[in-house]
Amino acid sequence: MALEMHPNRLNEELARLGKALIAQLFVLFKTSFNYSEGHAAIDQPISNLLKVVQEILRRNQEATLRAQGGSLLLGELRLKPDIASLEAGRFVLEEMKRHLVGGISFGAGVTADDLLRFVYAFRDQDAVASTDAYANLLLRMQQRMVANIEVEVQGVERVVDLENLKTVKLQETRRNPGLLYKKALRAMDEVIDNARTGQTLRLRGAKRVVQQMIDLLSNQQVGLLGLTAMRSRDSRTQNHAVNVCILSLVMGSRLGMSKFHLCELGMAALLHDIGKAEISPEILDKPGELTPIERQTLENHPVFGVRKIMMCKGLDAMSSRIITGVFEHHLLADFSGYPRCPSKRLSLFGRIISIADSYDGLTSSRANGRTRLPPDQAVAAMLREAGKAYDQGLLKLFINCVGKYGIGSLLLLDSNELAVVVKNNPVTWENPRVRIIADSHGREVDGEAVDLAHARPHRTIAAVLSPHLFNLDVSRYFT
């Protein structure tokens, strides 16, 4: 695929492949109803379906067919039926509905044998839908030892580990940002493992997580932002990557970016430090100062990251913009950062990710022994560098998003009460909205929500505390 394929052309190509996937599934299902397993007539439909799946995967796209309402989607792309595909689409939708299946995903290693076993697991199901149709389908797939194909139940996402013959209910992502955060960490685990072992990056899972985060922004932005408050407990690359992704997406959403461009931004933010996979733990985890050679190696990680992404199959216009964000996130607004380059213009992605990366870095623990800053001190430090290290307008926007104290911050009030920040006040950064969680005697309470800008009696912030010193999970107060 051409490196600079226009998004519209890419969507047209994916729509063509999505309709072909539906058509070949339709033919395969119909053939399986007429011929028994092992009959020669089933071979060609299997081969045709496999070719379509492989063509989708070669473009580094998600080979997942989903039912949503009365429509079918390839990944997140809604497939508009035409006269030629109407019957096939209707039939496949009915078959998925009969089994209470919301989605069918074909993995990179799918084979003709996997498809054969899968289609006859479908065919063997009773004709009448029942409340346990999905469970029965899973059982038949397990009995037939189907691999490299996953199914999702309608409404609640499930991942089916057919090789280990078990089904794990993961989440209702639209209702629980915490579970989505954990899913993002698992997706990054896979990407980093690919990078460290020299494999081509598999990004479909990561892209799916980013798209789900974007869906949550409209009604769960507070919950997503609050989860980044737990950042200081773990300084792993995965946690940092997910936090930077969330912070960047919130900024992009506030700027009014479309979902398409938010997905690009989220992927760039999630992968911004992927180049560190090529750097030894001795350097990444070294306490104290680095030697000049070690420092140079560390400062090359944006270049290493670009190289990793360039190795992905199916590079397109999205990939090129992700590459730009990854390369630029340490350049700084005045180009005093690294890697050194002659550029005089920093992209919007680069400027956004730079701010999110710095904020999460300043407020997180680090192996080199640097003391993490409370959110208010991190904001103050960044404001001192506005116009030099950071784009001044974007930094102000960022602080309006996260607040001076950050959602999830644990505060000691002058009343000796403990409170958790649950909402920011865009008019006055000094006075967030908080929930009282302990009274002046230190007793835990299910307290009121208080706007410190208008609290009666008046309360002020005496100190910012670390929730980890109290072994406190603050996310339960705002999710």
C-alpha cells in the first residue's frame, strides 16, 4: 500500500474488503449447510475466505467483523450494503444473532483448517437461538480445537483463548475505564514484546484500545484522567505509554479533533517510547547520572521508535503521522531537545505528546532516583518553561484539562479533612471540586462533593499527599 494513501481511499479499500469478507462468509456458511465436513465442495469457499482475511491482515488492519444494530462493521468501519451484498449481509447478521455473537475476529495465524473447524461449529448449532447459544458455540469451538479465531458476545466484549480452551470475560468497556486501562497495558505488553524480540509490531489490539478510549471520552473523561493519577505506583514503559495516550487524547478532544485524527494521535502517543525497547535495562534502569555515551543512546530512542514503526506492514498516511509524533516528542518547542534536526516547525502531534510526556514523567517515579513531583508542582515547573520547552497555548489548554491538582489527587484541607479531586474548575485552577473521604478526626466517610471555589465553610488546600502512603485506591471515588 502506498505510504501516503488518503484516508478516503483507505476506507474505500477496506469497505471493498469488508464486503468481500461478508460475501465469502455467506458462501461458506451456505456450502456447509449443503455438504458434510470433508467434502471437496467446501475447499474452494474456505480458500476464498482465507485469501480475503489475509489481504485485510496484510494491510495491518483488524480482520474483525462486528454486528452493531442492523449493520455490519469491519473493525470500526461501517459497511454500507448495496444491492449485490444485501442478501449476504442479511444472512450473516442473522447467523451472528442466532448465536448471540457480536463479533468474529480472525488472527494473523489463521489457517484453512481453522476456518473449516469454525464454520462447522456454527453449522452444528441448534437452529433456534437460546440464551446459552453463545456458550454452546464456545463449547463446540473448543471441542473442535479452533485456533486463531475469536468471538465476542453481543453487548459484552469477551476474548476467547481457544488454544488454552478457556474463555475470559474481560470487560464492559463503555462502563468501566479501569478495565479498559488494564486492557491497554496488556496491548502494550504485546507490542513491547514484539519490539524487544525484533518482530514486526502487531498494532491491531493497541488500535482497538485507542478507539475504545476515544468512545469513552464523551462521558467518562473524568474516569480516564483519574486513572493516570495512579501513575506513580509503576514506572514501567507500559504505564507511562497508556497515561501519555490518555492525556494526549483528552487534549485532542478539547481541540475538537475528529475521531479519525484522535486515533492517529492516540496511536502516536501510545507508541512514543517504543524505541526504548532497543535500549538495555542497564541504561533505562540505571540509578544516578548516565555517562555521555549512555545519554546519547537514550536520546536516540525516538529514532529507534521510527525505525520500529517503519518496519510495520501496510504503511499508510496514518503511519506517517504516527511516525512524526514519535520522532518529535522530545524536540521541545524551541528545538533545544533531541534528536537534533534542522526542522523549524513542530507538528501539532509532537507538541501535544511532548506536554503529556513531560507531565507524566514529572509526576511519576523513575529508576534514576529522581523524586516525583506532586501535580501542582509539576504544573508550576512546566509553566516556567512555557514558550521555550512547551507550546504556550497548548500548555494552558492542557492545564485546563487536567487542572492544577489533577483528578485523583489526594489533598489535605486546612480543616484537617482528606479529600480527592474529582473534577477541575476551568475558571480557577486553585479550587477544584473534591470529595471528602475522611473527617477532621481521620475517620473514613462517604463525604459530600465540595466545590472549593464556593465551599461553605470555606476550605483551602494545605498539602498534596501521596495516596500510596495510605494504600488508597482513589479511582473508586470518581469512576
